[in-house]
Amino acid sequence: MKRIVLVLVALSILLTCTQSFAGKIEEIKARGKLVCGVKDAVVPFGFVDEQSKQLVGFDVDICKYMADKLGVGLELKVVTSATRIPMLTQGSVDMVAATTTHKRERDEQVDFSITYFMDGQKLLVAKNSGIKSVADLAGKKVGSAQGSTSEKNIVVAQPKCEVKSYEGYPQAFLAMKQGKVDAVTTDSVILLGLKGSDEKPEDWAIVGDFISLEPYAVLVPENDSKLRDAVNFALMDMWKSGEYKKSFDKWLGPDTKYSYPTTWQMELWP
């Protein structure tokens, strides 16, 4: 009997180890769908289309390309700046494409793909505010998203301002319209989305030099090199095939109201 118990324990340990080494890709393929975390209020990366009521945007296209590469369906789950890492570490999503900046401190919890978009942090202000740079924010109130790198960067850039945190950038923008904050700060392309989506975009201005560089990457679970490689290879394939440019031009090209001129090039491995 004792020998049988030992055998069963050994088999249980072996099964557990086999499952743990199977990795996320096998789990995704067995399930038949990729669960990807995206934002739902960040134009033009992840937002709800008014007509179709579906989640759309550049990050959504990234997720769709990943699912196609893996040969599975796609399920999108909404994340915020504050929830994206917890949802990934808890297994609610398989990966996250949600305007996430690759920061070294975040590497303690999750892993990152190569950079798939490069931006920098700036300020969105009322055109007649008189604010031209972070130097003008001394004694002012600045809105940003809770859990974002922008929230931390602005304190370093201008210690004399007061930072107000909101669930998302649209809420921070609304607060500025209501006179509760004097500026909104985050990546310039997100500010471009806020400004371009407003009824009176001419009333607002994106100002100042870059406060920080913001390289976007896809979040994947820590220590799963097979999935990380698959994501990296897919991003490079997307770039080389022209699908990346096609999606970029759709959301951020010169014929859109979110036109974002860039000379950035993706890292491509031989």
C-alpha cells in the first residue's frame, strides 16, 4: 500500500510538472482562443466604435494578428492602466496590448515583447491656458490615469504640481474641461486621440518637449520564453509583411484626424 501511495504521489508530481512546462501557448491552442487585454477608452489604440459597438483600434489589430498567427480565435477583455498587470499575473488574460510602456520595474512581475510603438509623454492643455511646458505647471493641478507611468513621470518632471489620478484619460480630460485640473499628461499619441475626438479640437493644444520616452510593448506572463518568442516573431512578421503599416495608416496615418508622423523603425532580428 505504501508503495502504491508513493507511485501515485510521483505521478501527481510528474503531471503537475508536465502541465507547468506545457506553457501558455499549449493552453491557448487547447482552448481554441487567445484572450487579450486591451483598453476601451484610448483612441485610437483601444476604444468602442460608436456604430458597431465593438472594440477597435491599433492595439486590437495587434491582438488579432497574434491570434491569427497562433491559429486560434480571439477574445478581448477590457483592462485599465491599473488592472492590466494584475489581470495578466492572475491569468485572466493571456497577454496585454494596452499602450503599456516597457519599464524595468514592471519586469519584476511580467515580461515584455520588443517595442511595437514609440512615443513620449507631453501635456494637453486649453489653447488659451498660457501653459507651454512643465515649467509652467508649478502650483497647477495635473490629471493623469491611475497606475500609469505618466502619473509618476510628471511628479519627477515638476515636483511643484499637484497630480490628480483618474480611472482613465477620458476622465482626466473631462476634469480639465470642468476646471478641476489645468492640464492632462500622458503619451502624446493618447493626447492626440483625446484632442481629435473632442467636439472642438481647436480649443486644445499638445505642448512641451517630451517628458519621457514611452516604448510600448506587449505584456506576457513572466518566464514563458516560448510565448514571448511567438509574440516577438509575430510583431516582426507583421512589420515585414506590411500589415503593421496598413493598420498604422488606418488609425494614425496622414488621412486620419489622429495623424502621427513617425520615422521609428521596429527592431528586426535576422
